[in-house]
Amino acid sequence: MVFSALFFLFFFFILCMALVYTRKTLRGQNAVLLVFSLIFYAWSGPALLLLLLAMTFICWLAGRTLGSVRVPFYRRAILFMTVATCLFVFGFFKYSGLLVETVNGLFSLSLPVPRIALPIGISFYTFQTLSYSIDVYRRNCPAQRNIISFGCYVAMFPQLIAGPIVRYIDVCLSLIHI
């Protein structure tokens, strides 16, 4: 689904906003936004929705752990594992075909080049989740306890495709008490 599609403009977006404004609490509004964001994302391929959900959960859990662990060595190890996991997934989807083509060209091989579908917005949500993990590690803001609020930060459909990438510290004050 694209923002300029008539279905999006006259049905999806209007229904989403109507439901958001009928919720009395910010928690309810975030829940509606998250559901609509996930539907929007799944529209292009439901299988890739699992990747978004997995990355969101992993980084949310890492942030919660970083928020409670006080030993510097363990905090660095958790951050390293989180960054490595995010960048591995990002690199796999974005650059695995290029890597195999380069190896084939350098060594005159004919390895099969993987044709992996590039998840929409993978760069965006990878860097959003990394921003969260780094900001919590640096203690710039507390860890988000509510996974729905964190999911809204990662998967918000108005910016999932086009950005911009927003640092977690810039939105954390509005999400802390939700």
C-alpha cells in the first residue's frame, strides 16, 4: 500500500484517525496506531511482518535489560549483541546478493545468488531500534516498559516508508508514562 493510493487516503487513513480519536487514553491511541501500522506494513508482504516484529521485540527486550543491568561489562555486552544482531539482519537482507555476486566475480565461481525480498523500511526500523538501544545504554532516557509504545515508535506507518529516522531520545519523554 502506498500513501497516495485512493484506498489508503479515503479508507485506511480516515478509519485509523477516527479510531485513534475515539480512544480516551494515550495507551488506547497507541494500540490503534500500532495495529494500523502493522496492517499497513503487512500489506506488502505478511511474511516480512514477522521480521519487523522480531526486531522490535529483540530491541525492546535488550532495552529493558540495559535499563536494569548496572555492571558496565554486561551493559556493553548486551549493547554489542543487540547492535550485532540488528546489523546482521540488515546486512543479510540488504547485501547478501551483492556479497555472493562479488565473491563469484573475484574467484570466478558460480554460486547461486540469493533472491531475497528486501523488507520495506528495513533501513528505517533497523536504525530506529538501534537508536533506542544506544540511547538507553547511554542512559539518555529510561527503557520503555510498554512494548506497544515502543512498537509505535518503531513501526509508525506515516514514517515507516519515508522516514525520517527519529532518535529515541527525541520522543522518549512523550512515551515514558504510557
